[in-house]
Amino acid sequence: MTGGRIARQRYTGWVLVAVAGGYLIWFLKVRLFSAGLPIEKKEWLQFAGMLVCLMLGTANVRMAAAREQKTKKAEESDKKSA
């Protein structure tokens, strides 16, 4: 059961990183570095929200990796003690 949860957590983290990263790249390229209409407050809030999603996705991926290492170490110590 633990393996499925780790895989799901890692997958969710990578989806958050990919979506947020894509939006941030688009925002920087299309809205910030090109001429056009002024950027509204709503767009700045979306930008900040995507930064938060990027951080949460990164944290998810890192926590899944740490949990996986902890599980492997516990299994190895159980095998050695048995």
C-alpha cells in the first residue's frame, strides 16, 4: 500500500511542477517581456499562486523521495534483524 501512495504523491508533485512551470514560463514570455496591455492585479495574483503551486509540487516530490528512502532503510533493517 505504501508504494502506491508514494507513487501518487510523486506523480501529483510532478503535475503541480509541470503546470505551474508552464504557466510561469508563458507569463514571463508573453505577458511580462512583450509589449501589450498592462498586467492587472488578477494576473499578478495568478502568478503568485503558481509560484506557490511550484513550491508545493517541489515539496511533494521531495517528501515522496524521503519517504521512499525511509521505507527502504526500514525494510533493510528488518531483513538484517530477521
